[in-house]
Amino acid sequence: MAVTENSVGQRRAAWRARAFLIGPAALAIGVFMVVPLLLMAWISIHERDFSGSVVWDSYSPEAYLRFIFERNLDDSLSWNFDYLSIILRSVWLSAITTALSLLVGFPTALFMATRSEKWRAILVFLVTIPFWTNLLVRNYAWILLLRDHGTINSFLLWTGIIGEPLPLLHNGFAVSVGLTYSFLPFMVLPIYASLEKLDPRLIEASFDLYANRVRTLWHIVLPAAKPGIIAGSILVFVPCLGSYVTPELLGGGKTMMIGNLIGLQFGAARNWPFGAALGFALLSLVLIAMTIYALKARPKAGSQ
Amino acid sequence: MKKMSHILGGLALSVGLTLGGAASAQELHLYNWSNYFPPDLLKKYEAETGVKVTIDNYASEEDLLAKLQAGGGGYDVIFPGPTTLGTMIEKGLVANIGVNKMENFGNVLPPFQTLSVDADRSYSAPYMWGTTGFTYDPAMVPGGELEQSWKELFEPRDELKGNIAMLNEMSDVWNAAAYYLGVDKCTEDSGEAQKILDLLMAQKPHVKVYSNDGTIDRMSAGEVAVHMQWNGAAHRVKKNKPDAVYVYPKEGVTFWTDTLAVPANAPNMDAAKAFVNWMMDPENAAIASNYTGYSNAIRGSGEFLDASLSSDPAVNMPEEYGERLSGFKQCSPASKQLRERVWTKLKS
């Protein structure tokens, strides 16, 4: 920029530069977050139009009442726990998935973090490879592996370990496996990032002070990995809550998670207000999880 | 209206076609189910007319409707079923293209010259039609034969428990249950809805999977012995399992049609009209049937049909089953709500 320009021009240019730099982010947040959320809120307080869409000149709390009540034919309200049980199942399955991911992800991350620099780069690269393939395709692959005449059952039958195919597909087990598989990298990478920063001399010092492996793991490695574990757990739990494809394909369509229930409302049921209200329920669950995280993380941040 | 099984193939196809769609003077954008339009027929159209055709795929009619309600997507020809078409006509989303005045309209078989939601066929031409029954593999059922009744699915024999699959389609499942119980499928009576729910809940433990995808593969691989299925899929099962039987249950069979229609804001209106007319040509309709495995509604297409199609009762329905067919009915909001409640309770 020319130095000879007067200060007003400079200030204006600086302002322009700032707007130019902040603009894209503000625009992205506005367009992709604020506007859709407002739209959802707006739609959720209208009456449904049975051919899809909503009746625009109506207002109704019906969509929110539906979580717990159902309207009988005589218009009276009675308790209804169908939707709550779907929401609870989603939370439960997400919790199991998070626990399984942690169980598998922590040792994996620890292994990765203790390799040489060259190997670490290769291992991180390998962890991200599944993302090159579409989630749908990866779920189909699990169908081929798990079904009655699939790879796993065929092999077990061939070895004679089992005489009948194991029921591996179309149940809660298949959904947990599929979800854990899908979200595992989100657990591994943050834990790895935490452990990578761990000073190996601390571990040596721990051994020098006669701590055994378990104590070292508990008192040195785990505290170092904690931020990664928390971040990883949230990264797994949150998208898991809203998962749609995996319960549909691997669960055999027998039980819904919130994602499927929302899909049904915007799809076959054509109940947009209820779908939008469910979207908000999901959002508030996520916010609660994040708040718990924030409260947990705060004292830690102070002590560091 | 029916979703085809091989989503993956369809995705690959649509990606390929979309990437290949360079700008040219005349273009045509189709929006359709995956695996529901023969690639060879596209090439034939391009060769005959010089118009560049691209296809995008939707996974459900609701996607199609939502896209049009949101302002389009730049499509010229769409393939809605009657329910969706009715909504679109009501909301002014499709153009009155005067199908009944088109040159090839005379080829349309009389029963298809009218439609519940488009009585004089101003808006839509017939595409495929078919039925929702069930298929079984004789080698996997006791005695090698099943009754022609929904009972075999809803109250399966002990040998078949855990060995049956249902479509994951709210209205198809609800309709079949209603036929079986002798209840009006548009019932507004909560007691009758409860009976349907009881039937479905009792059946659920014996159902291996509710799914619309991969129904052909599931039967071909012997994953299940009985599968609620669309007849075109049943036809394709027979490629691997020639003995498979498609049943038109005596209590009633839902019969559906799909249409060709043009969105009101189609960018290439003239090309779209020409295409709709072209699709009512017997040979072109036959090529579409040969690919999808469903019947078309065009007179004279029989001579272009593959022998495997014309000789298959799943596609070429024996006339005595005609009275079992039950067409589309627009149900009241109260009835739809009952249906949704039953479906949610079934899956909660």
C-alpha cells in the first residue's frame, strides 16, 4: 500500500482489509448456522401442512407438546413415551460407542505417539484413510462382512467353530460396531495430539522412582491424555447422537435413533414442525454435553 | 415411486453423468430414482436429438418434493408417483404441458389415460407401473410352496420366523396390514389402527430386517426366504434364483404408477416436452421396461420386450389377479396421523 496516502485513506483501507478478512467467516456462520437455525425455530412453531411444508399463517406449540403427550382422537392429551424412548436409545448407543472408541482409541493413540517421528506421520496418515471413502460405502462394506453368508460367518463356518451363522447383522451389536468404526478416528487423533506432546523424560522419571507400568500409565500418561480424551469423547458422542445411515443400514430398520426419527418427519410423515422441533431437542442435548465439558475443563485450565 | 436397490450403482452413474455433462446448446436435466432409467436409452436420445442429457438421483419422493418446494434445482423432467404429483399440481410446482395432446399419447393404454390426481393427463405421462407383493424362495420354505396370502408374512410359520424381510416403507407396510386385517387403508378409527399395530408388533420379532435397499441381493444371497418386495425387484431376483415366486396376495395388492412430469420452472421446457413425448414411443418404453423390470403403459411395446419379461408373471400379471389390485387412495390427515403413530410405535 502506498505510504503517501493520507490517514483517512489508510484507515479506510485498514477497515476494508479487516472486513475482507473477517467477512468470509462471518458470512459462513451467518449463512450456514444462524439462518438455518432461525428457519428451524420458525418452522417448528407452525402447524403442519399434510402435503409437506407448513401452514405459514398459523402458530402452534403442537410440535413441542408431541415429545411427551399425544393427542387422542377426542383431542385430549395423554402421556406418550415413544419419542423419549427413541431419544434415550440414541443417548445410550452414543455413550456405548464413545466408551468403545475410548477403549480401542486410547491404546492406538498411545502406540502411535511412542513411535519414531517418521512412523508417526505414516500412522496418522493411515488413520485418516477411511475418510477417503463415503460413509455409506463403508457401512455397506460392514453389511458384507457381518451378514449370514458374509465374510466373517463364512470363515467361522469353514473353520468349523460354529455350525450356524451367528446373528451379527441387523441388531444393536451391528449398530455399535458400525458407529464405533465410523467415529474411531475422531477419538484417536485428539488423544494422539495430547500424547505427542508428553515429555518422554517424565515417564523415565516415573520408572526411576520405582513406579510400575500401571502407576506410570495412571499418574503420568492418563493426565497428559485427558484433554485429548475429553475432546475425543465429545467429537464421537455428538455426531453419534445424530447418526442416520448406520442405524438404518446395520440396525435393519427395526429401531430408530433421533436422526432416523427426524428423517421420517421430513420424509414419509411430512411433519416439518415436529422434525424441526426434534432438531432442536438434538441441539439442546449437544449443548448440555458441551456445557458439562466446559464446566469440567475450566478448573483444569486454571491449574495449568 | 419405487426405490431401486443398487444405490451405489446409481450414485456412480449419476456422478459419471453429471461430470460428463458439459455445456451444449440443448440440454435436458432429469431427476429420478437411482437405477430407474436405462443409460442406453439416454445415449439413444442423445444420438437421435443431439440434446445432452444428465440425470440426478433422489432417494425418496419426499426429497424430490422438498427440492421443488425449495425452488427447483434446474430440472426439466421428474418422475413422481401420484401422491407427490397431486401435491405438486395443487401447489403449482409442475407445468401443464398438455400431455393428452401429444403425438404419442394415443399409444397410452386406456387404463392409464387417466390418473386420480391428473384426470385428463394434462400434466403427466405414465412411466412404469407395478405392484407391492412378496417374493419367496421355494427351496427355503417348508413344502416348497406358500399360500397366496399376507398371512405368510405377518403371521409366519415357525420355520420362517426370523427369515423374512419387510420393506421399510410406512405406507406399503400399513396398506398390506390393512388388507390382511380387512380394514380400510384410509381408516380413521383408532381401534382399527391398534389392530394393525398389534399385528405389526407381533410380527416384528420374526422380521430379520426392514429395508428398501438391497432387496434383490438379500433374496439372491439367500439371506431371507421371504421378502416383501416390488414386482420389478422380484423379476430381477429371478436372474439368480429362477425358481423364486412372486405372490399377489389374495387380500389385496397395492398397485402403483410413476409418471413423467415437468417442473413449472424447467429451464428447457421445449426439450422436456419433446422428451416426454419420445418416452411414449413403444420401443423406448420397452427399453425402459427391459432395464427396470417393471411394466410400462404403452401399447405396442410388447414386441420390443425381452422374452424374460413378457414370460414372467411378476411383470406380466396373469389376468385373474386383476381384481386383487388396489390403487392409490388419498387418505385424510386423521388417517395419516394414525399411520404415523403406528409406524413410530413400531420403531420406538
